[in-house]
Amino acid sequence: MAPNDSSTALLHDIVVVGGRAAGIELVTILGDRLGKRRQARITLIEKSRTHLRKPLLHGSPPAA
């Protein structure tokens, strides 16, 4: 896609800085809702190339 393409000129640019759990979740939702419809370009800026998801490690153990 060319940088001066008229179809990309009207897109919003959304930049999310920080890709922890909330940043990754936000970028995923925005990509699904806006990116797929070509209403916005979504960019995630994160210094790490990987992310280890650790959901609920800090919470109470599950009931037996």
C-alpha cells in the first residue's frame, strides 16, 4: 500500500505504548473492531518481543 494512497489518508492512527496484558487486550479489541474494517491503523509499541501471560496468579486458589 502506498503511503499517499487516498484510502489510507482518512484512517485514524491509534498508538498504544506498553504491551502488558491491558495493552495487548486493547490492541486486540481495537484491531478486531476498527482495523478489520479499515477505520484505523493500530500500532503497539513494546520494548519486549514476547509476553508471558500469567492470569490470576496473584488471586486466591480455586475452590475444591
